[in-house]
Amino acid sequence: MKDSIFKTLKNLIKRYNELEFLLKDGYTNLNKHNFSKLSQEKSKLFNINKLFTSWNKINIDINNTKLLLHDLTLGSLAKDELNFLISKKKNIESELKSFLLPENSYNQNCCFLEIRAATGGNEAAIFSKDLCKMYIRYAEFNLWSVKIINVHTSEQGGGYKEIILKIKGNDVCRKLAFESGGHRVQRVPRTESQGRIHTSTCTVAIMPDLPKSKKMVFNVADLKIDTFRSSGAGGQHVNTTDSAVRITHLPSGQVSECQDERSQHKNKEKALSVLYAKIHTANIIKKIKENSLIRRTLLGTGERSDRNRTYNYPQNRVTDHRINLTLYRLDEVCSGKLDLLINPLLREYKMKSLSMLD
């Protein structure tokens, strides 16, 4: 274990012991808010303390076992035991490093998922709708809630030029983090009379919904707010009043729109939430480009030039180009079994992150 990691762990264990002391008489010496805050901090350090204690004990066992290697009677047994202890030590070190990985902005339980048709015209819009169905089915498998925030349908074929979903549930952002970027489809369009395969693309963006305490305060002068009549379903009301809202953040150029609610006030509130998320995600992407090869490789930049994944319908094949994973199970993936792709991505990210600690 590197000295820098060992030093970090020692400091965390020291903090854990301090928290134990502080919380012994917590109800008498701490107010409710501070007691809760310190208890949460201690809870996060509990597993690190437990693993570090085991790691220290194994080091002692390893040293004691080495003393028996040259014993004529116990030497062979000691060698086997030593190999077992060294393997166990490596596993514990790997777990400890996992706890030291910095939490990222995607470890939240609520996000906006934006899908946009890119190249391919109407076929791209149809693919956008297919991706939306895939993510909704995946959300159902995970017992997440899904709500449509805004949608622009195509003129033909009933596809989506753009759709934004709000998804809430356990582990949402962590699991969906690597969906951001370019998605490509290869298939024969319904309108293709000669059976030729066409290629179309969509972009997906995962934007964590920030808690109110972390949301930036907008300068009113930086916002351009437009209202217009909704073009969506909802009866006469949405077609005769300016309930839909479009907000442009002038300094960044980010635009957010909502026409899902009948109330202009509610649409404005939702549009602002999406705008917060877009600006926050744009800042994350900027940091990715500047600082982290791993994040740039796996998470993507969210730009159209990214080619994260290809969905080939004639061959029932899906390929994730970031980790060179190809599966001939596209039908299952489209039915919502996205963990076939997501779990290998999460493992790859963890392995690369851990390797940077070595």
C-alpha cells in the first residue's frame, strides 16, 4: 500500500475515533442537528475502520507466518497459509481503495435524462423514441419513477426530436452516468423500399438534479423568459393560454423549456430545475475535459461526436465502443435489460479508478 494511501487511512481512522468519543454523550453535549451530522459521518467511516483493523491484523499474521517458513514440520503449511493471507490482504486493500475514491456528482437519486435526435432526420427521431422506451423499461425494472418534463415530436412518424425525462429512485445517477454521449442505430427504415441499412444517431445527456441547497442563484438579468402556447396534449386549456415556458441563460447559452403542466408557474419551476441541471452538467463536462481521461473515456463529453454505443438491429447486436463490449442480445437490451451493458461499464470505471490510486 502506498504511503500516501496509508497516511490518508490513518487520518480517517483518527477521525472515526474522535467521532466515537464525541457521540458517547451526544444527546447531552450536542444539539439534534449536530448529532445527526456527526452520526452520518461516523457511519460512512465505519466500514473503513473495520477493514483497516482487519488489514493491520493480517499484516501481523503474515509476519508471524513468515517466521515458520523454514520450520521442517510446519514449513509447507506456513507457505500455504502465507499465500492465503497475502491474497486476503490484497482484497482488503482493494476494498479500502474503493472507499477512498472521490464521490462524484452522479451519486444522487434524481436526474434529468435528455434524448435528442441528431443525424438521420425522421429515422433519428424514431430512434430517439425507441431509446426513450428502453430507458423507461429499465426504470420500471429498478422501480424508479419517471415523468416527462418536455417533449418535441417529429412531423412524421411520431418520433421525438427531443424529450426530457425526470427519473427518481435508488442509485439512479450512478447507474445512468455512463449513458451520456452519442448513440448510433443501424437498421432498415420502414420507408426504405430497397432494404438498405441506414445509420442514424441520437445524443443522450444525464443531468443530476441538484438539491435546493446546492442550486446556483440566477441573476434575473441573465435570464430570458418566453411564454407560449403549449403544443402538447391536455385539452383546450393548454392550446388557448400561454402556459408553456422557455428560459434562456444568457451567459452560458443554455436553454430549458417545459410545457408539461397547465400552470405557467409550475412549468417555470420545472424549466428552472432543468436549467440548473444543464449548467451544472456543463461544468462537470468542462472539468472532465481538463482533468480526467477515465471520465472522458467512459462518461463521454455529451457531444455529438461521441460514439458510445451502436445498436445494430439486423444482427441483433449492440456494441459499447468505450470498453469494446459486443453482445448479440439487442432485443433484451431494448426491452429494458440495460444492466447487461451498465454493469460492465461500472466495473471498468472502478478498475481504472483504483489503478490510479496505485
